[in-house]
Amino acid sequence: MIPIVTQSIKICLSFVAAVALAVSAQGSSLERAWTPDLVLLGESRLRVLFWEIYDASLYATNGVYDPEKSFALSLTYLRRFSGSDIAQRSVDEIRSQGFADETVLASWMAQLDAIFPDVVEGDQITGISQPFEGTRFFLNGALIGTITDQNLSRRFFDIWLSEKTSEPGMRESLLGIDK
């Protein structure tokens, strides 16, 4: 009787492992399907005082950043954050770059808050901008939401890529700008 139970457990564990692998592969291939021509352009780490927040990577079409072409920004978190905190920080950064319409910012906050999940160390959120289509967000390769508002998409990525960014050194590293 014990060999039959042991064999059943092995079959069950094999099935669970196969399903987990298939789901993981599907998420990764789904994300890659949106980014076939993207090449890593630059990387940087955000530190605030002595805390490491996330690693950022910018991928651009054929390795050349052009906001009018597809690109992706991936953030790999180095600590735990709530999705609401990520959304609020995003809106605060957009506001600090000079966007002052509080009604629109409140709408954007609601959209971002609905997309961003809580994250833990090692989680990766990737935003893929496809001009004239919108931005798709992925968590660890799985689609978590879409923004179709082109103004929000542009201003969201401006947090890192605009000359008005609060982190100019990070911007230069992401864009591969040599000083």
C-alpha cells in the first residue's frame, strides 16, 4: 500500500511542477511577445539615503531610445512596498515635474492603484510602452494591467526618462548617456 501512495504523491508533485513551469513560461513568453525588438539600453539602482529601493532597466527598440517607438522599463524591487504606495509615489513624481491638474492626477492615481500590486524583494514590474496603443504592465512576466491614456503613459515614464526627473543620474544611466 505504501508504494502506491508514494507513487501517487510523486505523480501529483510532478503534475504540480509541470503546471507551475507552464504558467511561468507562459508569463515570460507573453511579456516577450510584446517586446520582440527591444534591447537593453541601460541600468541603474535607486538608493534613498542608505536604502536600496529597486534596480531599473531600460529596453529600447533596436537599442535606441525613442519615445515614439516601443520601449520597456523594468523595476526589480529590493524591498517590500504596497501597490498603493507605488501608485502614490508615481503620482507624486508626476506632480513634482509640473503637472498640476489635481482632478486628472486623482484619476491617474485610481488607474495606477488598480494596476500595481504589493511587491516583495525580487518582484519585477515591467511597463511596456507601445505608442498609440498604450502601456502594458507585467508582474514577474504576467500581465497585470493596461493604460490606454497616452498622456498618463508618457508622464509615467517621464518619472525616469524626462529631463525633469528627480533622479538625473539614474536617467543618464538608463539612457546610456556618457557624462
